[in-house]
Amino acid sequence: MAAAPGWWRLELASLPELEESLLWKLADLGIPRVAVQHRPETPSQRQLIAWLPAIDWPEPERQQLALALAPLAEPFGLALPPLLWSQQADEDWSLSWKQHWQADPVGKGLLILPAWLPCPPEHAERKLIAMDPGSAFGTGSHPTTRLCLEALELLAAMTPEGLAGLRVADLGCGSGVLGLAALRLGAASVAAVDTDSLAVRATTDNAALNGLTPQVRVQLGSVEALAELLEGQPADLLLCNILAPVIQALCPAFNTVLAANGVGLLSGLLVDQAPALQLALRDEGWQAELTAEQSQWGLMTIRRVA
């Protein structure tokens, strides 16, 4: 009799409204081996793929997983895409998983590069950010992350010195890709926090991959922990790629992490959530403008009301 397979491979369509929540929920459920796949010619047709140890995920647990994921679609009036399960032989799953990542040019001059791949010659002039997405936090492919990366580039292009010398605060750092991009664009330092210990480890590891450990400080926690890392000196630039309700809940403390003359880039929000979030920010003394959109997701730029 053949040996039982070592892994279940789970696939489902990654709708833009759900992708961020699915990645968060899978990590929260202890499923770190996740990739998001798409062909370069069809970037909107994205597939989320996860690998689960077969011994831990018999049929009843797989049914429970579908029930746990289904509510994520309800706020958007959507149905969760079908979960497709297939058995995978007990081979080195990481090799199969890594095949779904590739070099990813972002904006005019950034390149997100999975750490095990060489830099393609055609992208040699781009600023390289090496990433290991092994803890389910991705390499920057989600629209909210790309919006932030492109906004960082635009901000850097507004002055001859770019982001040179800026102190950056990253609230909800995930893989650390936004803070690392800011450093590649000239920022002096990054203070980063996340409420997920896997994110703290991922950011720490990715900073080391890029030789940027001395410029990055990362800690478990939320906005209070970020203020502590900044030692009472709010940052020049705040990066915040988290869901809109969380941004709204945290914005009363933004004055502790973003200087009065600083700029904040907020993503993770749907475009139709922008008006309510703008009102909440205005009540806290911030001028907020929706400055970019992609696939129903928006990026908001905030500054102190003059």
C-alpha cells in the first residue's frame, strides 16, 4: 500500500477584497506556508495556495477551516471562493512552494526579489529588496502593499534628497517590506511593530537578508509599542498598511508616532471606507486625502491640519 501523502495543497481564488484578510486569517490559524500566484500577463487573476500537513488536517478539520474563512467574505457581500484540496507527496514542500514566487518589479525603480532567486539582468538597475515570504506575509504583491511602495517612490521623487535622513515608523509591519523599501530610498532608520510575533520575526529576518539590521528596530505590539521605540520623538514618515477599522481605532494615538510636520501613508482600506476614515482622522487633527487607488483598495496620505 502506498504511503499516505505528507501534505494537503489548498487552492482558492484570491479576490482583491479578501486577500489581505485571508492571509491574516490563515496565519492566525497556524498555516504559515502560503503563496499568492498570478501570471504576469493576468495580474488580476490571483490564486492563493497553502500547504498543510496531512496528519494535522483530516477531513473534519478541513471542513472547519472552510467555516472559519467564510465570514471574511460577508462584509463585502461576497461568497468565499471554493476551497480546492489536492494531496501532495511527502517531498520537500518548500521547493514546490517557492516555485510560485518570482522577481517582482514595483513602480519605476524597486524590485522585490525572493531571497533564493538571482536578480534578473533586466532589473539590475532597480533598488533590490530581498524577501523571504516563508511566514505568510508575502513579498509585496497585494494591491495595498504596492500602493504604499509606489507612494514611497513618489514621495522620494518630490525632493532632490529623496527620503534621505527621514525617521520612519511602520505600524503593522508584516514582512517589513515597506520599511525596507523606505531605507532603500534613503531613509535613515525604521521603527516597526506588529501584533503578530511571526511578523516581528519576518521583519527581523528580512532586514538581515538585506544587510539593514542596524537601521531597523522591531518590536511586538501596537501603536503604544511604536511610540516607545521612537523614544518620544515622533517619526517623519508613518507607514500603516492595516485594515480601515484598525486604522480608525488607532488614529487617536497617531500624534505620538508621527511628527507635526510629517507625512503618513495609510493603506489597507477599501475606497468606499475612505469617507468615514477621513472624518475620524479629521477629528484627530489630520488632513486626509485619498491619493491612489487599485482594485477597490485605496491609499490615504495624511498631514497635520495647518
